[in-house]
Amino acid sequence: MNITTSNVNIPNQDLLIQGFLAQPDTKEILPAVIVIQEIFGVNDHIKDVTCRIAKEGYIAIAPAIYQRQAPNFAVGYTPEAIEIGREYKNKTKAEELLSDIQATINYLYQLPKVKKTGVGSIGFCFGGHVAYLTAILPDIKTTASFYGAGISTWCPNENFATITKTKDIKGKIYGFFGLKDLSIPVEQIEQIKSELQKHNIDYRIFCYDNADHGFFCDARATYHQESAKDAWEKVLELFQSL
């Protein structure tokens, strides 16, 4: 499917959030998906994922969740980039992240080709954590959360962990983890599973034996093709319900 991409501004009160928008070249009304960045910003990888989703027949958008901390931030995967990306991550606030994703939903609903009956989201790394957090928004119907560290132990600038919000998740959620990922111990994955079960959330958790943190990203040394391929198939299955 042919697509068109553009850089857009997403209004949120007095803030304009930069976003990368990818739309299929069709007049059909389509479901929308929000792509939530890693700590490395809306970089080439995130834009590539956004385009891949659009080619599957969705209107996809990647908002800059570091807009307040670092406009235009987009870097590669060097040790220096990791350090600065983590610094910006630690300056984010849960309430602002929720507000920015809601503003992105509102923006999507103003586009003439977008279905107004709920959206999907997919996030990676810190974006996987943010995707889990923002799954509590009423308009999020499906969430794909990839290797979001700290879900059971931390929430951006809050005194509680994001896992405590599990009871408020509105739609279906899939979680993807690599069992070689030292930043997310198996015990934490089990805590997430337990909490999802406890609150009767519609969920599936996929764990890949040979995958490390960042296994979906083909620009990272930890890319694991077999796991990434399987995870992508699961994501497309999830989004079919949009």
C-alpha cells in the first residue's frame, strides 16, 4: 500500500507537539495507531515502524514525547545517546505523558480519514512503559508494549509504580519481553501478568528466550530477527480488532 508521510504539530493547550504522520493513499476511513518512541526520540527507526504500520492500512503517528525536554530530539544508539535519552526520560511526568497522548488522540480524531471509535498504540523501550501507562485512556482500544522497563517499580515523577494503574486499563494489551533483557527481570514480568489477571484485563504476554532489550529494532546490536518477526505478526493480529 502506498503511503504519504508528513511532519505535523499536535496542539496540547499552549504546547505544540511535533509528530511524524504516515497515511495510506486511500479515501477509506481507517483505524489509527500511535507509535511511542524509545528514549532515542522520533528517530529513523520509529519513523520506519510508523510507516510499516501505515502500509498495513492504518493511519499512524509518532508524537515527540520529549517535546517539553528536547524539541527535535532524535539520536542513534551510542552510549552517549543512551545517557542523554535517560536524562530526558527522568524529566518526564506521568500526567504530561497522559495529556500528550490524549492530545494525539484528539488530533487523530480531527483527521477526516480516521475512525473515531478508538485507537491503537505501540511503544518500545521507555515508550513500552508509556504505552502501558497510557492504556488507561478511554480511547485506547489496543496496546502493544515492548520491553518497557520499570512498569512494576516506577512511574515518571510519581510516588507509585505504573503497574498500580493496571486496574484502569480499558482495552486489550499485549506485552513483549526478551528473557535476556537484564533491565526487566522475569519476576517483574510475572508481576505484570499477575496484575493483569487479577483485574481481568484482556491481555497476552510473549517472552522470547533468545531476545535482549531492543530486540525489535534492526538498528540496534540486540536486534533478534526471529523474535522481531514473530512479535510483528502478533502486533498485526492485535490491531485487527481496531
